[in-house]
Amino acid sequence: MGIKLPDDRNIFKPRSTNNAIRIYFLIFLIVIGAFVYREVMAGVIQKPFLPTPTPTRTANSFAYEGETNFQAGKLDAAITSYIQATILEPNNSEIWAELARIQAYSSNLLTTDAEKRARLQDAIKSAETAVQVDPENSTAYAIQAFVYDWYAYPVYSGEDSAKYLLNAEQSIAKALQLDSQNALAIAYRAEIFLDQLRYKEALDYANRALELDPSLMDVHRIYGFVMESLGNSYDQAIEAYKKAAEINPNLTFLYISIGVNYRQLKQYDMALEYFAKAVKINEQNNIKDPIPYLAIANTYINNGEAFAAARNVMRAVEFTPDNANVYAQLGLVYFKSRNYEGSIPAFACALDGCSALESCIARLECTEDTDPASIPPYVIEGLPLSDSTLVYYYTYGSVLSAMHRKGDNLCIDAQRIFDIVKKDYSNDAGIMGIVNAGEEICSSTN
């Protein structure tokens, strides 16, 4: 009996194989792999497992961020966002116009004429660009008119004041020619009329804007400004500013306007309440703005509370120890509270300028014996005479003359200040009356 082999019929036949196919397949994979490697190294194909790239932001994204910051009361942050949007879309007229509008409004939050002038000049550049990239944009012309009008104040534009007011009138005419129902343009037309002392037309246009679109903050703000400027409509001004604040509840300058009008009505508690709202908004946004504290100080002074007034001005000085205007306000508060001697170093710092030691003494943080190494480096540059600083100048001169005693140099300084005032305001009878009174005091004590 033989041994049975498995499948002995095929034992001597060669086995079928697919080795050739496998070899061809492996060669194919090697070729594909080499191709992919080359493309990856060339950057044509993205390497696997890399983190997802950050998407590129659009101009609309930055503009939306800017509007959100504006609504939150963060005007500097809003400006930064809109500038980024203009970089991405330099031919977007609407973005340039809104940037100009916010730059103009942000000038309300600055304390010195020089700072305000620089910010409004930035706003003019933005507004002019908005018009250049789209000459058919009614709102761009309206905002250009608004910016020109604010810059037309002589403190900012100097001898060109009349030119900028004319520019504002021409721009607003173009805006209304392009769209006669543009509520924003009509409201700005009212504000320009107001600066031209055309009160009836200002009121007519403010009412028209209000009827057309009561949803705009600017419309209510300007209506409030018209009411305030009429001099006997402070209640209506307050209501208009409040409606503006309902639309944009975090704009501190609106609460300052409400408080100022309450102060005109001698409703000091209400004025302080609205100034405090401005302080709270700034605290929430981590903004160190001296303006609400100065408004609070002036209210306390009007109410005869000198200590509270001085405390709030010192808080403003703490926020901006290099700001000459704040030292001038401190001097004014000391003067109104009859601390005449204390007002002199504050006024001297603000108007003449002062060293780091002198400013430190004015802030009550140093004495003449303070170690120089510990003195904060706040050197103050003096404020030039202007309509907005005039009250500091004649008050400073009056204090110097009143505090003069034989043997000191206070009257020499007083006369120097009075001479500066007389140079520009010799035709103002009220101002000259104050100057003459101070000069007579010095003459009688020498």
C-alpha cells in the first residue's frame, strides 16, 4: 500500500503565482510616494497634522469690532479697529467716514486744546479720504461737514476758522444735494447753523432730523445741543441728551452734557449723579479720564463744597499728572475755595510750565527738600492763551496781584500775565475790567 500524497495529480506541476503583479504594485506605490514627497517639500501639498491656520480677518470684521467698541464707550479702541479696517479696504468710503466720525467724537474726551486739535486733524484726513474714494456718498460728505464744523472753532483752526466753517457749509450742501432726506446730514446742518448763530434755522433743521430718523444718537445729541444753546431750554436739552444716551449708553460725553445742563438749573445732586455715571463707565472700561472728575469738582465748587471739589481735582491730577489743563483746573478750584496761596503753584505750573519738582509740589506730593531721585519725571509745558484758557490767565493774574506784598515779585509776574491778556483781549470790556482792577492793586501796594 503506497503513501497517499495530497493532490498527487499535480505534485510535479509548477505552482501558479502572482509575484509579478505584486512587484508592479509596489513600484507604483513607490512612484506615487516620491511624487507626494516632492509636492510636500515644494509646499504644493500641505503637510498632514499641522495646526489649522488662523483665518485672515476681513475689513468688515474690524469695522464690526470698531462699532462694538464705540457702543461700549471705548473710543480709542474703536479708532484702532477702524484704522485696521481701512488698511484692508482703503477704498471703502463708509469705513473712512465712520472712522472720521468717531475720531471727532473722541476729541470730546481729551483735555487740552493741542490734543483736541491733533485728533480733529486726524478726523479731517479720514473724512476727506471718505469723500475722495466715493464722491457720491451723501453720508461721507455729511460727516466731512461735521468734522470741518468742529474744527472751525478758532482754538483749533486759528486764522482759518472762517475757512473751515465755509468748508463745512459746502460739504453739507453737497450731502443734501446727493440725498435730501439724509437725517444725519440734516442734523449736522442744524449744528452748522448753530455755529453761524442762525438759531431759527438750527432749530428747524434739528426738528426735521428728529422727525426723519429718531433712532440716531447724533440726531438727539444735536437737538439737545440746540436746546442748550438757546439758553432757556435746559430741561429739553436734558431730555434730548438722555434719549441719545439710551441709544448709545456708554458714551461718557453724553452724561457730561446732561450733568452740565442740570448744573445750569442748579440741580446739583442730579448733575453729580450723571457725572458719576461717566466715572462708572470709565472704570468699567479701565479708562483713566480726568474729565468727569473735573466736572464733579466744578459742581461741588458751585455748591460751596470746596474740600470735595479739591479731592476730585486731585483724582484728575492723579490720572494725568503731565496734563497742564488739569493743573489749571486745580488752581481754579483752589481760587474758588479761597485757597489763594495754594492756587499760585498750580496756576504757575499750568500757564508758565514747571519742572518735575515744581509739578510734584503742586500735586502736594513733594517739598523743596524731597530727594531728587524720588521725584516723578513730570515736566509741564505751559498752556498758551486762548479762549478756553483765558479764565485761567486772568484769574492767575488777579491772585498774584491780590497776594502781593512789598518786597516780593508777585506783581511783576501779575503784570506779565496781564500784558499777555491785553495783547489779545484789549477790546473785551469785561476782561479789561478784571485786568485793570489787578493792575490798580499792584500800583497801590508798591
